[in-house]
Amino acid sequence: MHPDVRGRGIGLALLQEAFRVFQARGERIVGLGVDTENATGALALYERAGMAVEESSDVWERLPAMSAVAIA
């Protein structure tokens, strides 16, 4: 959500609608991948929506090597 509209319940309403759609399709479980370092309050939103941490993992990736920069 854009910072100007956070805190108005829009994210929660979108999640609840998504849950209704999944339920109508017969889905019983909904999963979500989350960046736990996200400082936007997303984790609290998911908890308000009734979600809970089921498992946690770390993802490691190798970044491309930085090329040397010559200073003249």
C-alpha cells in the first residue's frame, strides 16, 4: 500500500476478499511468503487477518561481484 493510504483498512479488506475467493474455489489453506524485515507493518496486517507463522526460513543468494572502480 502507498504510505498515504495505509491504516485505512484497505489491505485487510483485500486480504479478506482474497480469502473469500479461495474458499469459494474450495481452498482450505492459504499461504503467504513474507519479508520479515519489511518495516511497513505488513506482519501485523497478516496477523489481524487471522494468519499465523507456520514456518520460517532464510533465503541466501549470491550477489554478482562488483567490478573494481579505478580512481584516476
